[in-house]
Amino acid sequence: MNLEVITKIHKAMTSKLAREIYDTISDTCAVELYIDLIQKAVVYAHIRAEWALADEKSQASMRASRTAAHNAFIAATGAMALAMAENDESSSWREHIGNDRQESAEFACWIHYHLSMEAE
């Protein structure tokens, strides 16, 4: 394995970490921001899944909406962390995501996956 592959593996959002973050944010007093974050995660993850199935021409037409949805999810994580800190709740989970777009994308996809698997 080369250094780039090792770095990607090390930085990847693990299912365990995603679960820990999800459990932390789901216990918040900031319920409206929690719902907003979850909704934005689902929207972004759906677009990302469609992207994987799309041809290059379709991807080109999806690029702006995919980026906008990802930016909206990232902003929602920031707003959620800020509100949690203001409510004296732990917001250290936001540091785990950091500013890495890939990390935040993987967390959004994990949320989508989790909700899909929990649906009855």
C-alpha cells in the first residue's frame, strides 16, 4: 500500500465513529437543527448515490446541485455544533469531521444508510 491509500484509510469515517457522532447529536436539545441536519444528509446522500449511477453528461448537469447539497450539509453540521456548545452539550464530534469534505460526505452517507436500515 502506498502512503496515499494509507492516509485515506486512516481518515475514512468509520461506522463506529459515525455511530458515536450520531448518538451524540441525536440527544441534543436543538431538535430543529438536528432534524435539519438529518434532512440535509439524506438529500446529499441521495444525490451522491445518483451520481454514482450517472454517466459523465448527467454528472456534469448534477455537479452544481451536488456541491450545493454538500455545502448545505456542512453548514448544518456547523450550526448544530454551535447550538450544542451554546447549550453546554458536547460538540467535540464536529472536530472529528473537521473541514474534510470527504469525511463530511461519508458521515452524511452513513446517516442515510442508518435511517434506511432502521426504517420499518
